[in-house]
Amino acid sequence: MSLGSGRLSAGAPAIAGRFGRLLETTGAATIRRLRVLLVFASFAATALVAALRRDSWRRPVRRAFMDTLNRVTVQSLTTTLVTGVLLGFALVTEVVYWLQTAGEVRLVGAVVVRVLVREIAPVVVGLIIFGRAGTRILIELGEARPRGWLRQLERQGIDPVAFIVMPRMLAYALGAFCLAVVLLVSTLTSGFLVAAGVGVTNVSIWQFGQNVTLAMEASDFVIPPAKCLATGAIVALACTATALTRSDQSEELPRLVQQGFIRSALAILLVSAVFDLAL
């Protein structure tokens, strides 16, 4: 009995030591992640404050904003239209078909609003923006610190956040909203046309649009647009923050793009979850 008690008493410190090291590792990782989130939040707040300052909107900043907005909206328009057609065929047509089969046609508008308007459209638009424009930010700005561009801006008295980050953040936000409108219109139109072409529905396109509009609540005219704006802004912030943290050329650009995609995807899902709590 005394021998067994001795073994237990000898093993207790080892178990306590392993548990303590586990807690230490977990706590250090948690503190490190929280520190990154706080730095990113301060980075976003600095860009937002810069956007509210009148003296930030000089001619080069306005030009960068317009160029980025053109890149996000015009160059992503074809991809958005094709995605909307595919979504209309795969989603809207299926919703209309199954609800028509179940005799619940009146629920088509409500299902489309809850699934497409509130959930799918902002996430899909965020992924499109990253693929079409976010990767370009990672490649272009990934050379800013290694080649000394940021140091040159600071020597000239130019705020890099106001000159580089802020116009891209606002352009991505506005571009995401515009692309979301295009995505919704193309999705609903293509879905209805396919459903009407195969004889799934016999209502007119005006009645179909009215059913979707009447199914929308007052919050659907505020929260989904705000969600799209926040999604575009968070993608721009995630890409610029990832690119500007590249300190030397030893870090390869493909790996930088991979990190930017992971961070942008997580940021998009985080924004979606936060806004879902408001609905």
C-alpha cells in the first residue's frame, strides 16, 4: 500500500507539469491570436479614421480609389454574371421546383430571401472580389516593404494607410455592394427563366419579383447591404495587411497569396456570422 502511494505521489508532479505546459502553450497561442486581432482592429480603425479626414482625399488618393473601384466592379462583372446564372440554375430553379411539388409556392420568396439575399450573395461576392482583385493587391503591395516603397512614402511625409489602404478599403466596399446587386438580379432572372422554360412555374416574372420583394423584411433592406459593404472592406483590409507584413523577399508570393486567401475567407465568414446575429 505504501509502495502504491509512493508511485502516485511521484507521478502527480509529472502529470501536473504536463498539464501546466499544456496550459502555458494554449495561453500563449491564445494571447498571440488576440494580439493579432487587436492589431488588425487598430489597423482597420486607422483606415476608417483616415477616410473621414478631408485632407486625406488628395488627388492621388482619389485616383487610386477610382482605379481600384473600376478594377473591382468592371473587371469582376463578367465573373459575377456567370456566377449569378449558375446560382440561378442550381438554386432558384430547385427552390421553385421543390416548393411547387410540395404545393408551397407562396414560400418561394421567403426561401430565396433567407438563403440567397441574406447568406449566399455576400459570401460569394467576397470570394469573387478576392479572386479577381484581392490577389492583385497581394502581388503588388507584397513588394512595398522589401523594395522600400513604404519607407519612401514615409520620408515624403505621406501616410501609407491614407494613401494605400484607405482608398482600396472603400473601393472594395462599394464594389462589393454593386456586384451583390448584379449577382442577385442575374441569379433571380436566370433562375426564373430556367424554371419557366422547363414548365416548373407558370407565374410571370413580375409576379415572381413581387413575391421575392414582399418576402423581404425592413431589416433586409439594411443589414444585407451593410453586410456586403463590410465584406468588401474586410477583404481589402485582410489583403493589404497580409501584403504589407511581408518584410523581405525570402517569403514567396504564392505563399503570401495563400495566406491572404485563408485570412480573407475567415474574415468573410466572421463578418457573415456577426451580421447573422443581427437578423
